[in-house]
Amino acid sequence: MEYLDLFFSAFLGTLDWTWRSICFDVPWTRNYFWGLIVISLIVWGLEMLFPWRKQQALIRKDFFLDGFYMFFNFFIFSIFISGLYKIISKVAVDEFQILPSSIAVINLSTLSPLVQLLLFFVVLDFVQWVTHILMHRFSFLWKFHKVHHSVKEMGFAAHLRYHWMENIAYKPLKVIALMLIGGFQPEQAFIVHFMTISIGHLNHSNIKIDYGPFKYIFNNPIMHLYHHAKGLPANFNVGVNFAISLSIWDYIFKTNYVPIPDKDVVLGYENDHQMPSSFLGQIFYGFKKGD
């Protein structure tokens, strides 16, 4: 009964916070709902003004499907899964004595807020980079990640087209990353959140940006287009350019591949025609034998 109460308390709390966000009844720095919309409109506006693939329609293929994915993955699914995460956290503390500070290897509390924020961003991005590689490396994870790679025309909203199981895979590793860096002030997390959303939207957008010499630090649309390319170089078995926000990990670990800025590279993966075209078909994809 205690866990059931905990589940519904978290569920209703997240639902209430989301509704209050929609109604502008939360601090603007933590209003992830309208923040996502503002960032999306800005990047979409840049796509209109500076399209890289000029022949691509403004309302591209699967535009509305990807738009729905943005709200489903960030809000609808988060509401339903919040209670489960709350129970897992309580079990970790009560049964296994796993406290947030129990595995910390860095204590940020003595550092300046700017340094805290930078280290948090870098550690979190590296954990996500590793998780992304695992998505490509292991077939049972790749079955779910295929949904993201089924995009045939890139645009900002393709950023958040991904299978709901990816939330299950990424969330625990993000929590571990937070536990590794003790003393971080969570009220600063909104800065990293909006930074990563902005970079991710740009990476998937129909805009040609490589950031000059900073391309070796930050991921960009040219680099990420090759991550979605249907054809892989012979010396890369599972993929290239796994960067989330920071491209530096790919350059350090030699998983980078950007031959020429080819805007017309074919996207997808082998047999991607088998991917259902509907949202319902895609969210259940990966569970059937042979997917």
C-alpha cells in the first residue's frame, strides 16, 4: 500500500506540475513545456530562413508525427512513468542503502556555480554518449533505437522521435551520473536541460552549421546527418558520430566520420521499410520477435 500511495502521489504531482506549466503557473526557468515550444519555434524559424536542403518541404515527411513524439516523450510518458521511478528510488534507499552521496567521486559543493554547471553538463553528456553507443551495439536495444533512425527527412522535431523504451534505458544512467557528482545544486539543471534541447534540435535541423573550429567540441547538423546515414563506412561496425551535445567524445575515441558536407545523404538503415508508419505501431515496435 505504501508503494501504491507513493506511485499515485508522484503521478499526480507530475501531472499537476505539467498542467501548471501549461497555464504559466510555474517559474519560467522550470517551465519545460513552453521552453520546448519556444526553442522548437526558434529552430523551425531558422530552418525556414536558412534551409540546407532547399527542396525539402517546410512541413516535411512525418513532421506532425515527430511533433507528437516531442510531447509524448517529454510529458505524457514522463507523467505515467514518474510513479515507477519514485518507487525504484525508495527501494534503492530503503532496501540497498544507496544514497545520492554513496558513490560520489566528485564533490561539487565547494566549487563555484559555473564550474558545477560545466562539470554536470560534461559528465551527463559523456554518460549519454556511452548509452547511445550501447543502443547501437546491442541488438535488443537497437530494436528500439530503430524508431529514431527511421527518420527519412531531417528536421528539428526528429530530435525527439524515439521509442519510449529509450527513456527506460537513459534515465537510470543519468541518475548514476548525478550520484557520481555529489553536491550539485539541482536548481541549475534547467540550464543544462534547455542547452541540450537547443543543441539537439539544431543537430537534427535542416540547417548547415559546423561551428568552425568548435565543431571538435560541439555536435552539429553536418556531423549528425552522417550518424543517420543509411550506409556505414566499412571500418565502422555499429555506427558513427554518437555525440549528443559534445562531439569531442567521438574525436577522442575515434568514432567520428564526416567526409564531406553532403546534404543529400540517404537516411535510415537496412530494411527500414519494415518500420510501422503510425505512432502506435512504432511505440510497440521492438517487442515482436524478428523486429
